[in-house]
Amino acid sequence: MTPFAIALPGQIQFGRGTAARAPVLIRAWGPRGVLVHGGSARRADWLLAALRAEGAEITVVSCPTEPTLPLLEVALARLRTGPAPAWVVAIGGGAAMDFGKALAALLPAPGGPMDHLEVVGKGLPLTANPLPFVALPTTAGTGAEATRNAVIGLPEHGRKVSLRDPRMLPRLAIVDPALTDHSPWSVTLGSGLDAVVQVIEPYLSRKATPFTDAITAPAIGHGLVALARLMQAEDPAARDEMAFVSLTGGMALANAGLGAVHGLAGVIGGLSPAPHGAVCGALIGPVLAANREVAAGETARRIAEVCATIARVLGGAATDAPQTLHAWAGDAGLLGLTAMGLDPALHARVAREALTSSSMAGNPVALDEAALLACLTAAA
């Protein structure tokens, strides 16, 4: 067996009601901290009040959009002028998780973000240990509560790139599915498709390990079943399942990487306002079909297994599974890339830049620019 390593959060607490434990557990790291929330401050009010009731001094930081370098620099400048925090907690979707993770990593660092950002920066490892970071996701999709990177947008470059370091894994991830209850259908669909993609791509990844195989293979079907149920009606059991699939995807991608879907999505995110999860949902069918066309051996077997799972859950023949998944997502309300805001004139640039993305390194087969262009056309 090929040797492998496992990188996970320091502690994971999963299940309904676990969020109630957060204030005491967070306060144990010190009296002063930073609370990052997403676009809705109201969803964090209970945690802010509970932390203050534990005697914590809190600085609140808003992440109203997906995190960008300007937002990050403003927040760092603000936080560095006051008393040093002992910890950072983020409550919200993947954007809030990434923003909090970046703040926890960079607040103790002597340099600036560009010293550590990949692709457009120096990509240097952190020179100081990050602050303890605690993640409380309120959506089931990105799995950012279990990853060791933060995705940051650079509007001037038209790119999204990662700040990445093994020490950025959360010290504590509290995954309470109740925090995702009654999410809007569009958020449920987009984030849910992202969660499904993030168990499919690590399972197919050329960097897959026995550990990631063990957690991703069963999660593919569970995620599809739960998401299909949630498109019909609110269902707490399905919310629980999706939260677990999302967590699984985070653990899997942190250990096995991703593939062409995320390679393309990362570039698209820097060039358009399209939501990340929805982009991944639009691309997974075309990319799965493109990979299957050139796959052989063990890779072909794995793709066939994924297609059989899709057919079992959504119907149709396994040979038609990529198209079935694509059509099902469209019927559920997922828009195409053009309707999401990606100008087709940018397809060539997206395909070209995706070839150099870190996610592409995990794709199970080599896809050239022409193949990626075909995927973008099919997803448009």
C-alpha cells in the first residue's frame, strides 16, 4: 500500500445541538477574540451574546461577500491596532470560514498577505503559528471547516487564489446541522452540489488515498439522495446528511485534492459574480463526461462506479449519468454559466488559466485546453 498522511482539524464535534457547546470551548483559548460572520449579522447574534456572557471581549468582523485581498487588508489593519486577539471564530458559509481562517493565519505573521498567497504572491509558508481557529458552518457545501486553505479573490488580477498552510486547519470544527435548517433553496442547491462534487473529485483524484476512498465512496450516493430530498421539502434528516457530506468533502479535499471542476471554478470566480457552488454544479456533468472519454484502467472503473451511483439515485442509465446529473440540476433550478454572469468570450481565458491551477493537479486524467473549452460550452 502506498504511504499516505491524514490531515484533519484538531477536533470535530458533529450533530444537532453541538453549537451550544461553542462558547465555553472557544473561551478556553483566552479572554479576547475575533468573531467573523457572513452577510447576515443576525445569524451570529446568539454566539456573540453567549461569548460575551462567558466574559470574552469580542471584535466583530463582517465578510459580506466572498473574501478579497482588499477586504482582508482592511480587516488586518483594523485588528492589529487594538489588543491582540487570542483566537478567531467564524460562523457562516464558506466565505466567512475562509475569511476567518485567513485572519487567524495572518494576524501573527510579520509580513503581508502577498507573501503567502499562491500564484500571484510569493506562496511562502507562514513564519508564525496561526491563532486557534474555530469554524461553525451555516451552509453544507464547501467543507471549509476541515480544510487547510483560504480562497481569496484578487479583483485587480481577475483571479481567486489560496492562502495555504497545514497549520491553517481549524483547531475546532463544530458542525451543527441545525444551523443549516431552512436555508434558501438556491443556497441549498448550489452548496449541496458543491458538497457532492467535493466527494466525487477526491474519489477520482490521482492523489486519492485509502483514507479518502473510505470516506468519499459512500458519501456520493448519500449526498445525492439528501439533496434530492431537500429539493422537494425541508427535511432535518436530509440536512444532517448534507452537513456530514460537506464535512466529508472538506476532509477529503484536504488530503486528496480536487480536479478540473474546481480548477475551472477557481478561475471563473475571479472573472464573474457566479456563486462558487453553483459553478461547480454546472460543471460536474460535463467534466465527468470529459474525464470518462479518456480514462482507462482503475480511473475508468472509478468513474463507472460514480456514474452507476448517479443512475441509481437520479434514474436513467449509467452511460448517461453525466448528462442525467446535469439535467437534474437544471430542472432543480440551477442556471448555466452564462446566466450566472460568465461572458462566453472569457471561456478561452478560463480554460487556459485553469490548466495551471492547483486543483487541476488532482484531475484523474490529462485534459487539454480544448477539452476544458468543451466543458465550459456544455455548462454555459
